[in-house]
Amino acid sequence: MFTTNPFVELSELIPQTAMQVYVILMFLIVIGGTLLDVMHKRSAQYFFENAKKAQANAKREVSSREKTSLAIKTVTSEVLTSSEFQNPKRRLSHLLTMYGFVFFVVSTVVMIMSSGPVSSIFPFLWHLGATMLCVGGYWFWFSIRVDVSAEGKNWYEFCRADIFIVSLLAMATFGLLWSITQGPESGVFNLLIFFLFILSSTTLFSTVFWSKFAHMFFKPMAAYQKKITKADGSQENLPDVGDLSDPELQAEFPDIPTYMGDKPPNMGLGIKRESPNHY
């Protein structure tokens, strides 16, 4: 089953051309939703204005070689390994969900858009991706989710921000069930599962404007810009407070030791006294 293209049997009921049109339509809807999100929240405007202000406050010029190095670090750290997550459980859940989504979407596009037989690796990646999505997504939903862990809400309480994860989990779950139940005796039940699979997929890609989907595209750029501001000394347009353990600074601001101790960088465990049960 895991090496069988689930869309081959479907082509007997739905023309491959119709499936290809659906894939292209979802792709265009994601682009449109992302652009609407950027315009509505003015994310791009804020990003470029903030970058321009940081450039004016820069204390040194970052060379092209440094920028390339920072870009590579951003891709390998924030994008590929999600190093920004300090909670190892949250990080693993995110990585499972992220790579599962990539495997699932890429293999879906290849299997539907291909004009001939495809390698068995793509059906395998499709099923593997859906499984990874379910493991990482359900782990996040039932165990890690902030409003459940930190705010005491029940797992079945939904809000608009949950559109992304709920539709994503529904897509992966119904996709697997649809593939498993395919066969000559599946009949109406399999068609019902397929309908729910398409419904959840359409919901996922058509609600970009209201979900957290769009942040996946500009989050790496924000992480890269943050590294640039540290490298050029603009410090994200924040004032330079200096070294808090410097005697001259403490003489100028004598309340520093009162609030932060004699050795500010070594103030103790602080919030780390509490185990990281949430974000």
C-alpha cells in the first residue's frame, strides 16, 4: 500500500486533468491569500521600513560574504532545524509536522502532475509525510498547545487561529484513511473519506488569509534580518545599554545592582526554575 500511488485508482473516477487543475488552483489560492495577508497586516511595509531604519542606525557595514554566511546560518538553523524552539518536544513536533507537510505536498504534486508512471519513492513519501503530519500534529494538539498547557483550556475548544492545524491534521488523517480503504469493496465509504480529504485540503489552502499559513513564508526573512541587525550593531533599533557589569555604567545608574545583582549576566536560574511545559 505504501508504495502504491493512491491517485491512479482515482483517475478511473476523476480525470487526471481535473486533479491537475485542482492542484494549480490551490497553488494560486495560497499565493493570493498570502498577498492579501501581507497587504492587510502591512507585514512587508513594516519589514522594509524597519530594515531601512536599522540600516540608518548601523554601526558597521556588513559585507556580502557575511550576509551570505548569515543567510546560510538562517536556512540551516531557523528553517531546516527550527533551533528557535528551546523546548525539545515542541521542536521535534514542529520538525515532524514541517517535513511531513513538505513530503506530502511535493509527492502529491509529482504524482498528479506526472503524465506517466512515477517512481515508488513518491507514494512512499506521500504516506510517510501524512504519517509524520499526524504524529507531529496530534502531539502538538493534545500535549503541547499553548492555550491548553498554559491557559488551562480544553483540547476541544477551537478559535480562528486553529484553522491551520485542524485542517492540516484533517487533511493528513483523511488522506491516509482514503488510501488505506481503497479497493473494489470500499465503495461509498471510500468516496466519503475522499470527499472529507478534499474538503479539509481545500479548507487548509483557501483560509491562508485567516490562518497562520502565511507566516511560514516571511518568518525566515525576519530571522535573517534579525541576524543582520546584530552583525551591523543596529540592535533591532533598540538603544545600546552597554555592559551591565561595567563599574562605570553602574556608577552612572546605581540602581542596576539593586534590581539585577552585582553580576547581571549571572543572576541565577530565574524563569528557568520552572520546567518548560509550554512554549
